[in-house]
Amino acid sequence: MSVRKLKQAVIALFSSVLVMTSSHAWAAEISSLNLRKGVTEVSRNAYDLHMIVLWICVVIGVVVFGAMIYSMFAHRKSKGAVAASFHESHKVEVLWTVIPFIILIALAIPATKNLLLIEDASNPDMTIKVTSYQWKWQYEYMDGDAEGVKFFSSLDKASNDARAMNSGIDVTKVAHYLNNVDNELVIPTGKKVRFLITSNDVIHSWWVPDFGFKKDAIPGYINEAWTLVEDAGTYRGKCAELCGKDHGFMPIVVVAKEEGDYKKWAAAKKAEADAAAAAASSDKTWSKAELMAKGAAVYGTSCAACHQANGEGTGPFPPLKGSALATGPAAGHIDIVVNGSKTNPLMAAYGAQLNDLDLAAVITYERNSWGNDAGIVQPKDVKAAR
Amino acid sequence: MNEDQQQKNKRLAGKLSLSAVAMVVFAIVALPALYNLICNITGLDGRTGRIEKEQALATRPDKTRVIKIEFDANVNGDLPWEFKALTRRIEVHPGEVATVSYYAKNLSNRTIVGQAVPYVTPIKVAKYFNKTECFCFSQQKFGPGEDKEMPLRFIVDPDLPKDVNTITLSYTFFDTKQSGVEEDSAKAENATPQ
Amino acid sequence: MSTAHAEHEHHGAPSGLLRWVFTTNHKDIGTLYLWFAFAMLLVGGSFAMVIRLELLQPGMQWVDPNFFNSMTTMHGLIMVFGAIMPAFVGLANWLVPMMIGAPDMALPRMNNWSFWILPFAGTMLLSTMFMEGGGPNFGWTFYAPLSTTYAPASTDFFIFAVHMLGFSSIMGSINIIATIMNMRAPGMTLMKMPLFVWTWLITAFLLIAVMPVLAGAVTMMLTDRNFGTSFFDAAGGGDPVLFQHVFWFFGHPEVYIMILPAFGIVSQIIPTFARKRLFGYSSMVYATASIAFLSFIVWAHHMFTVGMPVAGELFFLYATVLIAVPTGVKVFNWVATMWQGSMTFELPMKWALAFVILFTIGGFSGLMLGIAPVDFQYHDTYFVVAHFHYVLVTGALFSIIAAVYYWLPKWTGHMYSESLGNWHFWTSIVFVNITFFPQHFLGLAGMPRRIPDYNAAFADFNFMSSIGAFGFGLAQLLFLALVIKCIKGGEKATDQVWEGAEGLEWEIPSPAPYHTFAEAPEVK
């Protein structure tokens, strides 16, 4: 290969790397190469500490690898190097034991300070309980303006449709693919928000990189964590602990709002919750169309992950399409959805998660979709069956 | 290899095998016990203390401090129960006996035995938080549709670290998957978290 | 020297398949271990290819998420218990008796059993993937309750497989300790032993201490799942976090089990090709021992995010970063060994030097991960994946490959093909870094580990990583070709093989006779 050709090849290689890195959505969703600074004191401290350790490593690396590479060139046999005979030196050995030790002590001081800050969840302005489920989050406002507000937050529909196997949807065109939810967690800015993190089933981990911490959600445990976000904005995170099949599909979205906006949101959310509760508990008889529409939405967030959007199931998750359960007597169908399966631990009980209306709607949906035709179920049927 | 050597090898192998067996026993018997011990001392797993006699602490209430206690309730997994704290929060003086209530209802049409597991945060307060009466001391059996108000009586140790002013006490009800209650058997005594 | 004993039970290698089934010869068993490990490397590697194929592009294209999870689980289990650990045991079998002047391992019949358990354990483990409900899908760390209450039925078979693997490892370690303690040639004092023997002695003690703990952990899982105990089940008074403590009490020493023999190998190779004695032999021994000791008191650094008292977190933070000191001593010693040596760069040396540099990079990221307040960001992201692949692939695996190149002429009596070896080395080096270096960036940018799909923002580095992985995987087929070619023939190797090689194994003929040191050599 001529020198000119080599030059061309190198230029081509570098420009293709450049094109590759600039063409894609490097947007705000990801900071390109390094840890993100985030938006809280904790996350900025983590970033600073990360940079300190990184530079220490780089300097040590340059010195050690430098010596090694110099030696590889200077002390090679082909250059006529003759091996020296030294094979120990207490002075040197003590030195390179003590120096790293001192560096480590220097590192431990800021690390300790940061750790104490992170673990100090005392005197919060408000508290939110985070409960993880396979595979969604539940948020409950324990006090403050939104006290009593409680909702599930799961992967948004656009991502959920696109992530189906060979969905045919170009996931690069889906906005915030796998980073978006149906109901965001809303917090006020400038307030110390304490999170009480627990789990309903397996261990999950609640992580928003911009806040600078992650904390495991463990059944029976209530882990404390806290954050104080100064700027309004939308912050995205992920479940960080393997929690089963859809571990990769339970994002976290936190919207920080100025206090005024937060109060407005809280009031609206409470009104919405009251209306939904009233509708669910009324003895109204719903039309099939109403139930099917509501049921489709509930199915998408609570059932489709396992039983699939087409009702055909996958792997250990049985199909609903044409199944004996979904086309047989309604009582059995209601029982398994409300109380869970007695034989298959993978089928959770939804009695506590969903209200009677949602349950009736989703059961109706399952009994009248994909060719099933087994009649509708009303909220009062569910109520009677409980 | 001569006889001597073989004997020596077998003896050493025997000793090493014994230590491997000892390590299995260590893992199954000693590690969980050690873990429980450490938990009891440090409150590592957020378990709260249980005392039979409250007088010891009640003799010296600290009226100068006010501690906010928050109550939380969870139901684990598929357990079809409603479970909530009837009091969301109260304020107490350390050394003062307080009583609150939780409410639970079996929403299903079968009898279910549940076990409540306590957790207290911040975890360093666990050993200062003492309960004299709690539904978590034993398994709870609920018939179909049965509901119950369950009292919880506790006292906060006056030696509670000075920087703590809020304590969150949480219970999670688990399905024991059993049909009957274990009454004060040795197992319940040892295995039940308190 | 074996001919002198031909009239006794000692004779040359018998032929036929049964030779391998009934063999008690340390060299045969070493060979079996090494081939088993290589087969498992290919199996575990093909699982890695499935993982990287699904992660090649965003969107779900090839496997469903549940199968993806069993791929990550099986990849980890097979690589740790099937490839890396058996490969080191295989090297110990071949080399320890030759290095200390012993005729064979101390307990040859047990040696046969400890190998032959492995294929059954491996088969049982792999068979779980064909069972109803799928194979284990809870990660190689199998945290409860995902691995107990919520696990597929095949988990019980996974547990039996782990029991068998543990049993095999413990028997292997007992044998290695007995060999080193009782079978050294006269004059071979402990502080004269080659470092490979030293590191393996310490590793074997670690194995005996912690493999039973793993066996205990899976036994508790088994009884929780089937016999109504509740070690890890909160409903019955247990605690899922206890599982993590027990697992990592095993798991952290386990990662040193996979790296200490690597330190030994590199400490054999570098002096040979620098033609200079190992710098700081005794500090190497002490550093190895202190790393082994520290490995027992740092386990909870894998669990910073579970929620511990601050005092506990601080203790584990300090203890963890402390490991950097003895590890640093080792790296400095290797560089000092090279310093003012007379170096040549045959393939074993190339791999050993790659080990020193790339393992140190893995050590750096390990130090970063040890800093708890930053670990809250790194934990369970691709940064961790990058870290442990740097220490296990470019660390443990590279050292094993270096060892094979180094001792292959002694084993086969032939030199390997230099050109094939160079191709293998350079393609591996390039692709392994393309695979794992971008994973640091992915982790820092916020990509969690063990996910089958991701946002397009992570697409470029994942694409790069996948391409690297395919390349690295294919490159190992060159290694297979090289080894087979070397067994079949090639330039005749001398007894000493390498100009600077020192030690008992280089004083016997190449290829090493079936029986060596029937008469113990005199070590000065």
C-alpha cells in the first residue's frame, strides 16, 4: 500500500467515525462519553469525584505504562540490551506501597463526605413512596399538596408497541424510545424530596442518573433516598436491577416543576383521582364500547408484556386468544385476574392494583378480542366476585 | 509414591475435606445466624426491637424532644388484602408509650394467613424503636372478607440519637401460603421478625 | 526416566478412548480440563454472540427478552464455572507436579473424579435451557426472590449443577494443596516455589473456603423453593438481602480465584522473556496473600445500593480501595522485572504484556467502582460490564492463553505456528478493545446492564461493541487451529524451549514424558 493510499484510508476512517457520532440523536438524552453532571448537589459531587479518580488513574496509567513501553523499546535484546541482575530493592518496594496508600487516603476523604451527604435523608420537605412491580413503578404521595395521590407509571404506548419482536416500527423514530412513561412522577423544584423505596415482588432498583444515586427496591424493605432538584425539567432513568423478563422496559420519568405549577398539577391530579374513584365505585352499567376502549388501555399497560398485544402469549406466558379461560365462564376469568394464579406464580393478582372498573374493562377486552366472543363483564360483577 | 506418602496425602485431604464440610455448615447455619445477630445489633435490615416490659423505658420520658412517627403499609405480591395505617402520623416524646391502629381486610373468598414484616427508617433508629404489642409478632389469619383493626403499641427509647426527628415505620404483609396459624411454636418464635 | 519403571505399573500412555476415562495421570487430566474449558469457552462465547447480536441495533430483532436473560445468565455461569476455573485447574494439573518435581498429583484417583464430574455438571446446566419454562434467567448472581419464588422450574437442575461444579472444584483444590504441601522435591522450600505454584496454593485455600459457601447458598435456595424453609423469604421470617450477603461472601473471593493464578502465570512468563529474575519475589507472595485475605472483607461493595448503615458502607469502601495497594505492588514488580532486562517478544510475552496493560485498566475501573458515592452511578450499568470483562477476559482469559502459548511446546514437543499466533494475537487485541472499551462510555451514559434493547442514543457504541465481539469470537477459532496444528506437528521444540526459561519443567524433555520425576530431582 502506498503512503498516499494509507493516508486516504486513515482520513476515511476518521471521517466515518465523525459522521457516525454526529448523525445520530446524541441529543440531551445522553452525554456522549462521560458521566453526566446531573442536576443535584449529589450528582455534581459524584461527577467531581468521578473526575478526580479518573485523572488519578490516568496519571498512574501514564507513568506505569510509560515506563513499561519505554522499557519495551529500550531494553530489548535486539538492541543489544544485556539484562541487569537486580531483583529487589526494599526502598523502591516500600515507596510504591506507601505512595498508593497516601493517594487512597486522599481519595477516601471526599468520598466519605459525599457518602454522608447522600445517606442523610433527614428533614425532607415531602415524601413519595416508590413501589416497584414487575414491570412498572407505583408512586404514592405520602404528604404535601398531593397527599394521597397514587398511580402506576409504566412504559409508554409508543415504545411498548415498537419494542415488540420485529414490530416493523423504526425505533429510532420513536420519541424517547424506552425512556418514556404513561404517567410521570412530578416533584417540585427547590424542595428536599424523600423517596421511600420498596418492592411488591422481586428486587428492582430506582435510578435517575441526573439525581446521582440509585437505590434498590426490596420486598419487605423501605429504603430511603432523597433528592433536591433546582431546575425545572424532565429527567429520565431506568430500573437498574435485573427483575425478570421486562427489566429493560420499565423506565422512570421525573418531571420537576416550579412550586406554583406543581401545586396546580397536584390539585388537578387529586380531582382526577376522585372522579375515577367515583366512576369505579358507581353501580353504573357500562356499554361494551366503553369497556373495550378502557380495557384496551389497561391491557396495554398491565397484560400485554406477557400475554402479548396479539393475545397469543410467549414462552411460559399462556395465550388468551381462544383460551378456555377467556372464552369460558366469566367467574373463573375474574378470579384469576383478581386473585392471581394458584398454580403459576408468574400470573400476579391484580385485585389490589386495579379498581373494579379497570378490572371489568380489561376482562371484557380479553373476552372480546382476537376472535374471542364471550360477553362483557361489569364492575359490579367484579365487586360481587371479590 | 510410597505408602508413607500416600498416608500423608490422605490425612491432609481428610483434614481439608473436613474444613470444606465445616464451611458448608458455616454457610447454612452460622451465616444466617450471624446475619440476624448483626441485624439485631445494628438494625441492618430495619427490624425493630420487641420488649415485653415497657416500664423500663417509660420511667424517663424526654419531654424536651418531639419525634414525628410516620406509618406506612404495603401488601406484597399476590396477597389480596387491603392494608393501611389508620393513623398516618403522630408526634410523641421519647419514652412515651403510644398506640396506633392498622386496618386489614381480606378481599378474597378464601382464608389466608399473612405475616407482617416491619421495617423502620432511618435504619439506625431500629434498635431504639420498641414495640410492646404488634400484629407483626405472630401470623394473622383472615377468613373470607374478614376485616380487623389491629393495634400497635410502641415506645421510642429516650437514648434515640439527637439528630433523628422523624421515624418512618412500615409494614409489609406477606402471604405465608399456609392455611393455619403457627401458634408460638419454636419456629415462629425464632423465625418471626419482630 | 520413566523407562526405568516400565516393568511396574508405570508405562507410556495407553491408547484408546478408555485411556481418558480411567486416567489418573496428571498430564492427561490437565489436557482433559483444558479441552473441556475450551469447549465451554466456545459455548459461553456463542451465548455472548447471541447477546451481542440482539444488541447490535436498537429494537427487538432476534430473541425474546426472557431468552435474552437466560443467555446472559448462562454466558456468565458457563464462562466462570465452565471455562475460566477449569482452565486454571487444568494448568495446575499439568504444571504444579512438574514445577515442584513431583511424579503426579497427590491423589490421582480423586483427580480423575474431580474432572469427570464436570461434563455431567455442564450438561445438566445446559440442559435447563431446553426445559419447560426456559433456563435460569436471573443472572449469574441469581438474587432471591427472582431466583426462588419467581424462577422457572429448571432452577432446581441449575442448583444441582452448581453443587456438582462446586464439588469438583473442592476436590480439585484439596488435591492441589496436598500436592504442594506434601510432594515437593527435596530442597524445594516454600519460598523457592515458582509463583504459579504459590498463587495456586493460595487460590486453592480460597476455593476450599468459599465454594462450600456457594453450595450452602444454593442449598438454602433449594430448600426455600421445595421444602418450605424461608432463609430468603420475608414471608417466613427470612430476608432476600441475606442471599446477597451469602452470595458475595462467596462471590468476591471467587473473582480473585479467577485472577490469582493469572498473576502466577504472568510472573512466570515475564522474567523468562526479560531474561531477568522476577523483581520482588517475596513481596509478590505477600501481595497475593494479602489480596486473598482482603477478598473476605470487601464483599458488600457489590451491594452498596441495597441500603446499609453508613458505617458499613464506609468500611466496605475503605477495605475495597485498599486492595489497590497489593495489586499495585504486583504491577510495579512486573514493570521492574522488565526494566533493564533483555527483552524479546515471543507470543507468550505479547499476551502477558497485553495482560499487564489491560488488566490494569480493569483495575482502574475497579478502583472507581469501589468509591461508594460514585458507585451509586456506576452500579449495574455497562461500566461494570466493561470493568469485569477487562479483568476476566483481558485478565484471566489472556493469562490462560499466554500460558498455553508458553507451555504448549513443552506439552506437544512442537513449536506453534508463529504467523498464525501473530494473527490470533493482533486480531484478539484489536477486537477485544473494540468490544469492551466502548462499554465504559455506554455505562457512563446511563445504559443499565442485562437489558435486551435500548434507546437509539446508545446505538453507535453498541454497534461497535457487537462488531468487536463477533471479531473477537472468530479470532478464537484461529487459536483452535493453532493448537491443533501444533499437536499434529511443527518445528521440534528444545527441552528448554525458551532461552530465558528457568524451572524444573524446562529440564525435562519436550514433549514432557508421560511420567516425570519418578525419582525426585534435587533442588539447590
